[in-house]
Amino acid sequence: MQLTNLILITGGASSGKSTFAEKMAREANKSVTYLATMPRLAGDIELSEKIEAHQKRRPESWNTIETTCEVATCMRNLPQGPGVVVLDCLSAYVSNLIIEKDKGRDQIIDDAKNTLDSLALRKDLQF
């Protein structure tokens, strides 16, 4: 599998990864879909404020999809490109698989492969 349409942005917590990815998406001058994987946790005010700040930064023209665990399905169901997809964030996605779906190591690896396969099929989109 060759993923020539994938850019991986890494860094520490609150290091500006999302802001950098959003800047790259804006500069691409294509339609943008934002896949947000961070779940809202009851009583976590700091997290709620962070999610709201992320939402306010996004242009209204961007399509936002909130999904905690169904990333591969969302990828397959995106409209035809050309376009850009920002997946924010992989570590939250994996945590969601462990906590929400109670998945073990092998199931998480299978989900990761399924998600990468979904990315590979969408050559019309930049991730």
C-alpha cells in the first residue's frame, strides 16, 4: 500500500499540530473536511474549551464530522474530491477504540489497517 496522499503531523500535546494542519488545509484551496475524534467528556471544562476553540478557528465552509471510532467508515463515505481531510487526532482515535469499544491490541491493529486502506482508496483526497 502506498499512501502518497498522506501528511502526518506529529508533536507534543498542545504544540500547534491542529493549527498547522488547518493552515495547510486552507492553503490547499480545495474543499476541506475536518474529522474530529475527541469525545466530549462530561464535566471536563478544559476539554470543552479546547474543542470550542478548535471549532471557532474552522471556516464555516469546512465540513466537520465528529466521530470517535468510525474513522474508516467516514473516509469511505466522504464526497468525491479533489479535497483535503484533516483527521484530528489519531491518539484520541486510538484511545477511543480502547475505552469506548473495549478493543484489544489485535482489534486496534485491524482497525488501523482498515483506516489506512480507506485512505489508500481515496486518491482524490489529501489527508
